[in-house]
Amino acid sequence: MAAKARRMRLTPELVARVSRNVADPGAGVFAGASLAADTDHDATIAGLLADAPDENVWLFAYGSLIWKPACEVVEQRTGLARSWHRSFCLGWDRRFRGNPEQPGLMMALDRGGACKGVVQRLPPGASTRTFAKSSSERCPSSRTPSRRGG
């Protein structure tokens, strides 16, 4: 007997009920940080894709990327990341998940456990372009001290 498809419980309508628009306070909220340049993102992407076959690049989505992919995907499947679990391990954020008056916690994957999510296959030949879009939207700043006199 075929398994019955499950519906996602978190819908865009539910997300809209708690969404709030807050003005961007800028990169200055990170003491000693500087914005990542396009060359920083390009170097990260090149490292990630160095050994990846262009026709078969998959991303693991475990949060908002599940219902709001940052790039075009041609296939999705449920997935499990073994030895990794969702955690508020990135600490307090005053720019992307909060503001100086109301900081928000940042979630990421941390060692141990397991995390259910969705694996998303990128279109063939689009991996560099797709990663560039996803990387610049998901990692817009560097939390390391600036090397430019800061």
C-alpha cells in the first residue's frame, strides 16, 4: 500500500500571521564586522562546488528554505541529516532575526542527533548562479573583524 502524502503544517498563511516588518539597522549592529563582498561569496561557492557534479547538486533545507526556497529547485524529497540537529547555536541577532531593541535567536545545525528536512535538487548547470543567490541572501554579512582598518 502506497504511503499517503503528508501536508506541511506550517503554511504561508500561518507565517503571515506572525510576520512583522522592521527597518534594517544596517551592518553597524555587529561590532567589528564588515559586509561580505561578492568575492567572499564567490570563494565560498567555489569551495562548496569544487567536487560537486554539476548535474546533481542538492541543498538540505531545514527551516524557512522548506516553504520559501531561496532559488529555483527542480525536485524535492524529504531528508534526514544524521549527526546534526537544529539548535539556536548562532546566538542573538540584532539585524536579520531581530533588532537592537528586540534581538532574535539564530538557528543553525549543530553536532549530534538528527534533523528532518527537505533536500532540493538544483537545476542542471545553474548551481553556481543558484548558490550565489542563496549565499548572498542567507549570509549577507561577516561576523569577523574587518581587515580594512576596523
